[in-house]
Amino acid sequence: MRQERLEARISRAQKDLFLRAADLQGRSLTDFLVASAQEAALQTVRDHESLRLTDRDRKALVDALLSPPPPTPAARRAVQRYRQRARP
């Protein structure tokens, strides 16, 4: 159930365009605007939550996962400190 309200000021040209698009889809202006805004919002969230890599970067990531470099001395010291703190 829709309980919230959203308002926006738009130009006459924008309103005419939105009305035409809504009519072409056989929707009310409100339904068209809500569906369009929701679709754009979902796409924006998906774009920001996904990681897109070039082929070169993808290969580097897979190579690093399959053949990780040996831990550095600093990493080894960090593991030792962690293990000492984690002991009961």
C-alpha cells in the first residue's frame, strides 16, 4: 500500500514528455513516474554494488586468488599478534 508522497517541480517540456511516455506505455503519469524512478534507483544501486573489471584486471584478480604471493614479514607479525591475543 502506498503511504508516502513525493513532489517535484518540473518544466512544461518535461511534463509533456512524461505524459507522452506514460501514454505510450498505457500507464497513468503517476504509475509511469514511480516505475521509472524505481527502475533508475535499482540500476544505480546495482551499479554501485557491483565490481566491474577490465579483462586485464579480472585476470590479475583470478591469478592472485589462485596463486597468492607469500605473506610479507609484516603480515606474519600481524598473525602472531592476533594469535597471542586470541588465546584464552
